[in-house]
Amino acid sequence: MKIQIILITICFSKFISNAQSFEGKIIIKTEFYKNIPNTNISENQASTIDTSVFYIQNDKFRSSSLTFNKFSYTIQLHNKNYFVEEKSKTIIYDTGSDSTIKIFNNLSHSLKQKRSKKKIIGYPCVEYDFIIKSKIDGKLSKSAWISNSLQFEQSYFEFFIKDIGLVIRSISKFKSGIAYQDVIEVLPMKLDTKIFELPNYPVEEVDMAKKAKAFINNNE
């Protein structure tokens, strides 16, 4: 389940104009409700709850879980994802990240805007529906509230959509359950570029989506 949350995850005090790009820290909470077999309902209690922190600067991205493994983090550089494991002093390069990030960078072409509008944590949002391709669950349908007050140079997973803005709240429907993701804090700030530097560890190449799918299939 931890791997699944990472991949869910393989979806920001002042407003930022369309000409500017967000820089700072974002905190996101994810709740996953597992489907009950042979029914159309999910368990009332979230089977997995994760809080993650994201750092964004221009085309660089770093994230880590505050709930699970606090000794690992993800860095995205040049549209490539690297998972850094501090305990084992290794780096995993996700060989499947190129195609995944390309899909998210092109999401603006598949977003279907709804009429609904509201403020969430102080940011004006518009509701959207979209479908993305998932190596784990095939087509994945999502409903999202997106604020275009916060702009990004590129997409970072399904939370920061290029040319659209920050996904403040989203609902993702999987074969195995439903994930609710909410931005709970946005902190614009100047970041030290050193936090995006990769340590001098050995690099292992792994397709993380294939690994997660095998893990899920073995535990169903």
C-alpha cells in the first residue's frame, strides 16, 4: 500500500500571476479507501492516510512522506524521477517516469471543465474531470478542483498541472478503491537549490509502475 500511495502520488499567503511560476512548499494529505469485494461501496474508514511535503522551484521538484518512510524522498530533474533512500544510500531512477510525466504535461488537452466554482483554503477553484492512463489500473478517472492562481512550469504528477494550476482537491477512482487528496497548506518561499541536488549514491534503474503493479497483484 505504501508503494501505491507513492504513485498516487506518483494529483499555493499570496496569489501568483499567470506570468510567474510558483516557488515554495506545499503539504498534501491523501486518504485511500479500499473497495469492499462484490459491492459498490468502500470501507468507511481510510485504510491508508499519508501526509506529504512537496518543494517546487522552476523545473525542479522534491517530495517526501511525513507519514511513512521519512528517510527517503523523490527528486524530479529534467523530467526524470529519482527515489533517494538515505538508509541504504542508494538512488532508484524510475525508468518509466519519462512517459508518465509526458502524460501529465499534456493533461490540459484532456481536462473537461465544469461550471462549478468555489473557494478552498482561500483559493478560487474550478472543477474539472479528466482521465489519465495508469500502468497500474489502466484508465483512471479523476474529479479535481483546480486553482489557476498558482502557476507551474511543468506538471508534477497529477497535482501540479502545466498551464492550468494547482489541484487543491481531487478524487481518484481505482479498481482497488478511492483516493481523496487535499492540499492543506501552501507556503510560497525562496528555496535553496541544494535541496534538489542528488547525493553521490549508486543508481539503480527500476520501472516503479511495473514494480507497484506486481506488488498489488501479489497482495490482492
